[in-house]
Amino acid sequence: MQNLAITYTGDVAILTMQSGENRHNPLFAKEMLSALETIKSKESCKAMVITSNDDKCFSLGIDTDWLMPAMKAGRTEEIKQFMYDMDEVFKTLLLFPLPVIAAINGHAFGNGAILACACDFRFMRSDKGFFCFPEVDLSIPFLPGMIEFVKKAMPYHRFNEMKLSGRRVSGKELENDHVVEKAYETQEALMEGALNYAKSFDKKRGIFGEHKKRLHKHIIETIDKDNAALIDALSLMV
């Protein structure tokens, strides 16, 4: 895969984004879906950690270098398919029958921050990297399903403030708000902490998956119903 790499540490899968800023485009979405299916098919796997190998970035969200030319050229079907594929990525994470842990090693902006919120647990650096929803400054409204699963990841007052201000928030702030389990001062400590947490899980997939299915039932319904109408109408910007 061009954008992703899968490695294993014992029974923990490590899914590493490896394309620099790790921007989301059609290839990224399809590779992510393929990687998640590969990890799920490994029956001995007990947990998954998602991270990046970039020194600065976890993920900076949608690839505007792809999106803007696609919009200008009127490639509407390509854009719609990408949005549907990213919804499938989010749904797959929300229903994944294993613990999904984001090790946020750098900036997580826009769709990159949203990706982290689709995970079950988050760890972050305290010494570098910010978490940010810049959509308010880019005239890009959240899709309804995104709003629902970001709300399950952070207190509503923090989401409200971040969504309406576009402010960059540090790992330490997010630790205080219990958005991340812990913020670490170094990359080594971050990965050690995330992996140790992942290794603490030894749950049966059946019950773990059923818990998530019932917990997130309303989110999946919102994605399927409300997102689809806006994607089909290409109501993606204001």
C-alpha cells in the first residue's frame, strides 16, 4: 500500500499512515478500508493502534490538492464516491470488533482529527502537535454523522468551542478534558503508552463488536440517512 503500512507487535496491529501530511483522498480511503479488513481478518489480533510515521503530522485531513481541482473540473461522481468511502472508513472504525487506539503523534486537523474521534481511545503528544477543526474558517460544514461521533469522543462544551472557533488545542488540554487518555512528552513514550494500553485488552470480538454496534447505532443511522442526502447534493461547502 502506498499510504499505509501494517505491522504487528504481539497481538496488536499497528496501522501506520506514511504519506507525510497523510491527506485524505480517494486512494487513502480505499487503502484504509483494505487495511482495516486485513487486520480484522487476522483472528489472533486483539487490538489496533493507528498512528503516523511523520515527525509533525498525524493527519491534516482532506487532500485539497486533489479536491479543489476535482471540484473545478466537475468530477462530481469521484467526489461523491470519496465521501461515501470515507463514511465507510468511519463506520468500520465505529463498529470494529477490536479496540481501536489513535496514537496522535503530531497535528490532527479537520478530517484527521475526525478520524481520531472515530477511534475508541486516543493518546497524544504533549510537547508537539495540535488538534483542530478548521472547517469554520474554510467554509466546510461537518456532515451530521461526523458531529455525532465527535460528540462521543469529547465533552460537548469542548466540541462546541473548537467547532465554532477553529482554535488549535494541545494534547494537555485534551487530556484534561478526557478526550485523550494521556498526553506524553516524547514520541517513544507515546507509542509505549498506546501499545501498553492496547496490550491490556483481551476481549472476545463478539461482545466487543456488539457493544459498539449498540453504542453507536444512532451514529450509523445518521451517517446512512443524513450524510447521504448532503453528499448526493454535493452540499459540502458554504
